[in-house]
Amino acid sequence: MKMKGLFSVKYACMALMMMLATTAFAQSDAQARKVLDKTAALIGRKGGASANFSISGAKIGATSGTIAIKGNKFHATTPQATVWYDGKTQWSYMKKTNEVNVTTPTLAKQTTMNPLTFINMYKKGYNLGMKTIGTNYQVHLTASTPAKQSIKELYIMINKSSYAPTEVKMKQASGWTTIKISNFKAKNQPNGTFVFRAKDFPTAEVIDLR
């Protein structure tokens, strides 16, 4: 009887630990979503925003530049290229070759050029966790079905006072990419900012890859 009682206590303790762990995970998930909700509202403001960024990865090398955003539209400029995306079509002007590639990019491709695309990914298909590091929240996203999702995992650093993102690390099949974000500002952007104008690049060759 004594042994049976010990087993009962053991399993009761295990059940309690599992319940506490599940509750803690659920709370972490909920807290992370609240933080990301505030960041998404900041980035997704109706008028738009702007920021500086640097991006590096084993497959893409390293570069830095500026970006303007409005909803899912963006306009990014780096020393090597200028990219416009109007929510459907992307134009990428390569300075070295004087070519403009026209594409309809996937989410993964958008994220490579727009470091703020990540912000709405948490709403579906990802498990969330969060911890505090100094003056930032670190939100950890893991894909619920990694085999089907191009971005498997993300770490997002978010300033605790402003809720502006400061760094994103994301894992794809090609490895990890790190994006640092600075000088984030709420700034109204006209819709024309996100559309390529051929008259501004009269000698460029336009290549339609759609």
C-alpha cells in the first residue's frame, strides 16, 4: 500500500508539473502576441513608415539601406539595388547591370528585401514564446509545420518602450539571415513611392520574369 501511495504522489506531481508548464507556455504565447500586436499596429499604421536597415546572411552576403513601407507595400534602396513592391508586383533595379527584373514574389522573397514583412507572420502558422533581454522583448517564433513553411524560425527583438523592432533573425532552408533595424519613424508615404517609373530609368532593360 505504501508503494502504491508513492506512485500516486509521483504521478500527481508529474501531472501538476505538466499543467504548470502548459499554463506557462500559454501565458508566454499570449504575452508574445500582445507585444507583436502593438508592433504590427506601429509598423502597419495607415500612413506608412520609414527605417534604416542592414541585412546579412551566408547566401545573400551583407548590405544596408533605407526602406519606406505602407501596408504590405515597400520601397527599399541599397548601394546595389532599388526595389519597389506595390502589394502584388515587384520591380528590382540592379545598378551593376542596369536591369529591372519584374516578378511576383513569394513571402520568403519579400522578406529578403523587406525586413518588416515578418510582422504579420505570427498571426497564423507559428508557435510563440517570449523573454525580456535588457530593454527589449525577444519573441521566438517556430513554424508549426516546418516542412511546409519557407521560414522555419524567427527571433524578433522589440524595444519595450516604443514597440519598434530592432532586430530579426530568421531561419530558412539556406540558413540564418540577420536584419538590424534602426531609425524607425512613422512617416506618411504616397502610393507612388512603391511603383517603378520607367521614365526615371530610360536606359534600363526591363525583364519580365512573371
